[in-house]
Amino acid sequence: MDILTVIVVGIVLFFGWWYVLLKPRSGLPPGLPRLPILGSLPFLDADDPLKCFLQLKKKFGDVFTVYMANRPVVYLNSYDSIKEALEKKGENFMHRPYLFMLTESLGDEGKTSYASSSGREHKTIRHFTNKVLIRKFGFGTKTYEDHIIKEIEAMFEEIDKNEGMSYDTSDLISMAIANMINVVLYGHRLEYNDEIFGNLLHALQQFCIDMETGQILNIFPWLRYMPWQRSIVDKMAKRKVNQKHIMEQMIQRHEEGHEDVQNSFMTAWLDRMEKEKRSSNPEPVFNNVQMRLVMNDLFSGASETTKNSIYFLLAYMLHFPNLQTRIQASIDEYIGKTLLPTMEDRKKLVLAEATILEVLRCHPPVTLALPHTNLLDDTIGGYHIPAGTMVIPNLHAPHHDERYWNDPHEFNPERFIDGDGQIDKLKFDNVIAFSMGKRVCPGEALARMELFLTFTSLLQRYTFTLPPGEKLPSLKMKLGLTLTIPPYKICAVRRYKN
Ligand code: HEM
């Protein structure tokens, strides 16, 4: 080959490479430019991604594309586009894409977890899980309410020990909320000083930290082979071994017997496993590894999200003490001081319900839901979405859409109360913090109960105040897998003694 040919081939290859990399993918929704290697990253505001997405929505419309390195990611930022993908075309968009941290962190021993799986396996597990959670445990019904109330009483005992003192309630709320799902998984609650329970919660916190520090590996999965990124991957591997060990301890304990074990998700799973064995299903789904993964998903899905929402609610009570007083007055009027609130009181404690909705609207805890993908070529909002595109429902954007909400950036629970003093049904439905369609959060009914009962019971018994010398908690949310705010201290003052 002469020198001229080499030069020509070199030029063609060089520009061809740039053309392939930089050319916007045909038909995809409009969006940020794509730079080599980095994709659209330099154009995003890492400090406040949610605000940045709202600006992009103004510029490009409800559906836009952002490139994570070379991978196009389509963000859905309106009710219509989210509904179109997750409900109308839900069968196609219900799948999960491969994301290094999510898929590898949650999966184990060659199996993907419930939350990150797709296809037949996911459908079978979801169907079984919903059946057990709803039929057996009565998620969202009176049967389950008693467990929650029992846990709230245990939480009161702990708060009373610190009465009037300044402290961070985060760990206590975590334990109480985690126990509300432990009852389902294992058939009984755990003591707050139980060592394995402590380890379980610690592992969960570590998971959240891993998901945050490992975000870079979702964008550039090949970085995991670089020595300076090894520590993230090694930490994740260690945490997984640890988590597996803790879950096995919990399972062993369960097998050793406890008076309530029969009435647990785990027993239901083991029964189903036996049934599947007897039917000699050629493609079995129910096995021990999958059980551990599903229970882990339910535990982590239930714990951080609900705990964070309660933590936000208490922070708002410090920012809006008058609102706290008004909610307390309604509790005193309709329930009094002796009986704890129940779900039947929801219609009466309208301001409390509206405050919970407003917090979920302003800060949907799983803001970017979990990523979805489509099996087949499809369209959203008229744009072509090639099969296998990562699609992210941005739940924060419709919650802050001026077409649906007046002053969407204001915190105003009263927006949910209609002319008859009841919760406005349309506005209730427009809070889509639990997502929608075939992957809608399976814990929605449980979470709504936990939020209402915990929040109203806390305000019935205590007034929450800012400790002397402390600053008001920051309400600036940090976006990880879930939204978080920085830790803060609070005083819980008993309103009455009985
Ligand atoms: C999935 C929100 C509580 C278990 C999700 C998703 C959201 C969400 C947005 C993603 C849906 C999607 O992919 O489109 C919330 C919020 C909660 C909460 C805001 C509380 C305030 C719970 C509870 C449980 C739970 C109590 C357990 C019973 C799960 C699981 C998934 C999930 C297992 C994955 C489902 C699947 O992939 O099919 N949740 N959740 N969550 N949630 Fe929740």
C-alpha cells in the first residue's frame, strides 16, 4: 500500500469514526449533543440535575435524549409521555435495561433480581409477589394495619427515652419502617438491638452509598477494569457477600422456627418452591437464590423510600410549625389523645393526607423511577424509540409542570383540598410517585398506609421542634437511587402523658 492510500484510508477512518459517534441517532427525540466518549455529560448540571432536566424540557419538549457516553437515554417528562410508555405501550416498555451498578448490585449467582429482571421470570415473580402481598398480608387493608400500629408503639418507646433531647431520628425511623416489611418477609418484627437486624440495615446503607459512588460505572462500565475504580467494584463485591451472609442468617433463623413463621412471605415462597419441584417445571423460577434476591428487593424497596419520606415530612414540620399545629388540631378534634389514628381516619385528617401528598409531589423518593427499556421498536410522543433504548420516567418533571400545578415550586399542601374540604381526586391521581403501569411499585398500598399512620401518630403524640442553636434542615435534595436530604437534628416533645 503506498503512502497516499494510507493517508486516504486514515482520513476516511478518522472522519468516519467522528461521524458515527457524533451523528444524532436518526429518529430519536431531540436533545443534548453527543461528544465523543463523554456523550452529553459536560452539558448536564451535576449539582442540580432535576432543575437541569426542567430546563431541558423547556428547550426540547416533554421527551428528550441525553447521551450517557455513547448510549442514548430517553427521558420522559410529562404525564402524557409517561402514560404512553408505561401504560398504553406498557407490555413493550416494561423491561429493564442492563445498568452495571443496578443489575450487578442487586443480582447474584448469575441471577438478576426482581427489580432488575425482565421477561417471563419477572412476570412470574411479580404475579406471585403481588398475590402473596395483597391476598395473604392484605397490603393496604385492616389486616396489615395492626402490624404497623404495633411497630409505631415500639418506636414511641424509643422516642420517649430521648424525650426533649436533640437528636437525629433517621436510624430510628429506618428501623421502624424496616420492621414493617420484616413482619411480611419473616412473619415477625425484630428488636431494635438485634445484631443481625443492625447488620441488615448497615448493608442497606452501604448499598445506597455504592449506588451513588458507582454511578460513573453505569455510564462507563469498562472503567471497572481500571485500577483506580477497582475499589468501588471490590466494595460492591464485599457488600454482596456480607449481605448474602446476613440474609442467610435471617433465613436460617426463620427455618429454626418462630411462632409466626408460617404467616410469612418466605414460607409462601418455600411452599411454592416445593410445588414447582413436584410439577417438575422445565424452567423453574422459584429457588433459594431467587428467594434471597426477591426478599432483598422488597426489603430495600420498602425501607429507604418510605423512611426518607417520613424524614422529609418531619423536616417540613420544622420549616412550617403552623402547619404542624393545624394538623395536630385536626387530630385532637377527630381522634383525640387515647386511640391511635387508623386508615379509616384518612377522610377526616385531610390536611395530614394533603401534606403527605405534597411531600410526595415535591420530592418523589424514587424520582427517576427505575430505568425501563423496550423489546421492540416503538414510538413515544411521535418519536422513534429503537428497541433496547434506555427510557427513564422523570417523575419530578410532571409534578412541577405549570400546566397542571399552580406555583409548582411552592410547598402548599392545601392545593390538594377541594371546595368540599376533601382530597381532590384528580390531583391525587396526578401524584405519580409510585410510577404506573406494569412495573408500578408493588409496595404502594403498604407505603401509603405506613406514611399516613406513622406521620399522624407521631404528630398526635409529639410536637417536633428545632433544637436550640440548630439550623433548619436543608430541603435541598440529593439525587441518588432515591432522594435524600442531609442529616438533621430534632426535638420530640410529648404533647400529653397517659
Ligand atoms: C419499584 C416508588 C415503597 C418495593 C418502585 C418504583 C418506584 C417506587 C417509582 C419504580 C417503578 C418503575 O419501574 O416504573 C416507591 C415509593 C415508595 C415505595 C415512592 C414509598 C414512599 C415500596 C415498598 C415496597 C417497594 C413499601 C415493598 C413492599 C418495590 C419493588 C420495586 C419497586 C420490589 C420493583 C418492582 C418491579 O421492578 O417490578 N417503587 N416505592 N416499594 N418498589 Fe417501590
